[in-house]
Amino acid sequence: MIAFVQGPVAAISAGLAVVEVGGVGMAVQCTPATLASLRLGEPARLATSLVVREDSLTLFGFADDDERAVFEILQAAPGVGPKLAQAVLGVHSPDALRAAVASGDEKALVAVPGIGKAKAAKLLLEYKDKLGAPHGAVPAQKPVATGPAPWGEQLHSALVGLGYAPREADEAVAAVTPEAEAQSTPDVGALLRLALRGLNRSR
């Protein structure tokens, strides 16, 4: 098992970061929030989980060990693969997810791309006794560090990374632009949640 990777960030793209480890570039699949916290050329440490398939080896990266542990619990449920588990963590922090499951908040799971009402109900039962109680206070939104790129580019990349078509991402960015312009420093995490709510209503 590869428990973590540490080294300078060599590249960042939608859903993927490359971390140089001992002269080798390790491609790591990450959530939009984790990607937004990385900086090209600067050192980073990502907790990782290696997913082995017959035709692939995929390394998933996380901000910390708790996020990785939740990812591994999520994908152990029937019908939940690593991509969907990562999408859940792209929308909810581990403690926000624990709080949602503990309270039976079906809407919180439906907010994740790829999860409908029927699946959300099943997953609430599946995770009820596995995730445990929140470890601390649940933030109003998952914090996302702002990077050198404009907020619109970050938001667009995050939505595409969650599986939305570029056209849908363009429309979502346009829809939240008034909210972003009203902020002195746009909060990409809050804008991502707002965009997801709008996309889910339109589907």
C-alpha cells in the first residue's frame, strides 16, 4: 500500500495532480478542494489509496488520513466505486458527511453527481454504523484555498472533475457569477456548492 506521496507538485489538471517523488512523477486523482490547495512547484503531502483493477492501478489522493479513511469506507458499499466515493468527498467534508448520515439527510447525498434519491436512501442505511459521529464542528462549507487562477477557471475545472460536461460547467459558472462578484475574495468552495445546487435543480 502507498500510504502517502510527498514532494513538489509537477502538474495540476482537472481531477489530477502529479507529485514528483524521487524523480518519478506520481499521478494522483484528487477532489477539486484538494487540487485547489496545491501550488505548482511547491511541496505537498497527500494521503493516498491505491485502487487495483485488472487493467489499471489508480492512486487517489486526499488532504489527510481521515479523508482517505472515509473514502475507503464509502467505496466498500455495493454499487459505489472509487470515482463515486471521490465525488462524495468533492461535495462534502468527512465530518459534514458523517453529520448528514447521522441525521438521515437524503438531500445531502442527492447533491452528489451520480446519486439519486433511491441510491441515497440505500447508502444512508449502508453507512449509518460505519462512518461514526463527526469528529468536530462541521463547517458551513468545505474550505477551498484560492489559487493563482481566477475563481471561474477553478470552479469550471472542479465541475468537470465531478463529471459535468464543459457546457454545463460554463452555464453553472455564469449562474453564480453575480454571487462571486459580490465577494471581495470569491470562496470557490461556497460557489461550488451553489453551482451544484443549481445543476441538480435543472436536471
